[in-house]
Amino acid sequence: MTRAEQDQVGLTMLAGVKVLDFSQALSGPYLTLMLADLGAEVTKVENPGRGDDARHWGPPYLGEDSAYFMSVNRGKRSIRLDLKDPDDLAICHRLVELSDVVVENWRPGTAERLGLGAEAMHARNSRLVYCSISGFGQDQGTRSGYDQILQGTSGVMKLTGPPGEPTKWGVPIGDLAAGMFAATAIAAALYERRATGLGRTIDIAMQDCLVSMLTHQAARFFGTGVTPVSDNNSHATIAPYGLLRAGDGFVNVCVGNDSQFARMCEVLGLGGLPDDPRYATNSQRVAHKAELLAELEPVLHAMTAEAVIEALESVGVPVGAVRDMGQVLEDPATAARGMVVTFARDDSGPVRVVNTPWKFDGLAPTSRRPPPRLGEHDLEVRAEARMEGTT
């Protein structure tokens, strides 16, 4: 296939992989969005009356569905199935037999009660990669697994915001991390299956994902026995590193070594600071962070943020602007990187959403389908399952 032909069809790494998606809200749909963007055929199974709860999480609404739903459900088909109805359950079982991957994010135990647990599904299809996403894991009871809760139980909130004021991330990082870790696990299981012919059961807990992301903060605890607290836009082990105030706004400055510190001081007219024993090495700068910031603040306050960025960039010191989301999404560079996807449905007109971030040989994912309307593909999917009737 030529590059021009690839540009027309989008990424096809997972072409031929059939995904049956029982998930709703965000963690599972974000996972299956990534699989769809890589070429998998994703069929979304929804409750006949209401569908995915996220369809109703507005305003704003874009046509019949919320902007929230639209953001993570492009590239999929929708079929309505009442999983408590014997006929619909039979259709579901047939779809499982035809699928490569099943994704669910019900509370633990729900899939088993519906007859759709991993063991039962593997009995029907031994090649199936079965992925469950939950708050705390399939062996930890049925506690609610909403992102807000997990940010608290994982310790993330106490590492964010002003010290003593637990603060959640501005994005639902628990949901998103679960989707990303699940996508990696599914890709690995599909690769393994080529050799073994057998599927896997994957258990993804949002709590585990966030604990895994504690990384160096956890290492600090294991190394010292002291529980880290929020550094509030700075860094516990590097200085100066973090959010600094200029005369008309903020900048992020990340001084990663002694050479960068010396160059920063020179360009800001503070060339004597590196010779001060309090600031000669990173460890000493961390120990005397408050004094160091007191030295830097008057100089930075006398400069605009743009001037600070220009000065530090000129000597190779890592620095960046602090922008709002509108500035980021309207930045021509964001569009040039393929990070905005536009699609249209007959009930909404043009809709813009952010893209998944991969670039393969210069190609970014493209949207093959707009997010489906509830039950839009009922007839098509039922025909594939070789079953009669419609909902």
C-alpha cells in the first residue's frame, strides 16, 4: 500500500481484530478508542433504553449526545442488547465467538452474574483476549471505581496542589491510565496468541495503575520511610525546577544540572550564584530552595514571561510557557501534529475532538466513523451474528 493509500484508510496495525466492548463512561471507552484508532473493528454493546451513561453527561451536547461521549467513542459501532433477555444474550454469545477481544468495566462479579465472565467466554472462544477494568481489581470486592475516588485512595491527590489541600488532577488520570495500560496488555496478549493460539484474561485495576505511576515518589518513600507530600508545582529533588512567576504571568523552568544552572544565572545577571556554596550543586540547591527562590524572584518579576522564555532558551535552559487549554487547542502546531480530529454526524454538524498521540511513519490516526448513535448498527451487527430480528 502506498503512502497516499494509507493516508486515505488511516492506521491499520490492528486491522482484522474484532473487539466487543461492553464498557461505558471513560476507562473502557478510552481503551477501545485507541484500539479503533489503530484499525480494530470495535462493536459497542449498549443498554437498549439509555445506552452508555456518558451519552447523558452534559451539557454541552453535540446533537443527541454529550461532548463527553463524543470525545472517546469515534470509530465504533453501536448495537443495543438487553443482556437479561435470552434472545439478546444468545446474540451476545455469538458475537463473543466471533471476537478477538472483549472489554468490560462493570463492577466485579457483574459479568459472571450475566454469564459473560472470562471463564464462560473462554469456554466459547479459547482465543479470546478478555479484559476487565475495575476500580480495585477483580479480587477486591465491589467497591465503586470512579476516578475521583481512585485519585484519593491511590495517594495521588495528596501529591497534587497546595500542601495540606488534597487536589485532583484536571483530567481523570485514573480512567485514562487504566485505558492506556489495558491497551498495552491487550496488544501483548494478541501478539502472544499468534504463537500459542490461546487468549488471556486481563485484570486492570485503576488503583494499580495509579500506584504504578507513583514511580520516583514511591522510591523516595521506600528509600527514606518518609511519606512524600505535594511539592506544589516544584520538585522535591531538583532545584530550581517548577512554576515561577514573571512580571505578567508564569513560566515553568526545569534546571536539570549544574551547567544549566550556571547558564541560567549568567543570562539573568546573577552570575555569582553558582559560586555560593549554598547553590553549587543540585543537592545544596534543594536544601536551600527557599533562599534560592528569594534570589530569583526579584529578577523574574522585573521581566515579562516572554522575555524570561526568550532569555533562557537562548542559553539552552529548559523553559516553557503556561498556557490555557484554549491556547493549546487553537495552536497551529497542535493541528499540524494531527492532534485535532474533525467529524460530522447528521444530528450535530462538524465536531472537533482531540486525537490519540501516535505517529507511524508520519501518519496520525484518522477517524473512520463518527461516534455512533445509540443502536445505529443494530441490523448490521445482528446480521453478522447470523441472528434474526431487531430490537
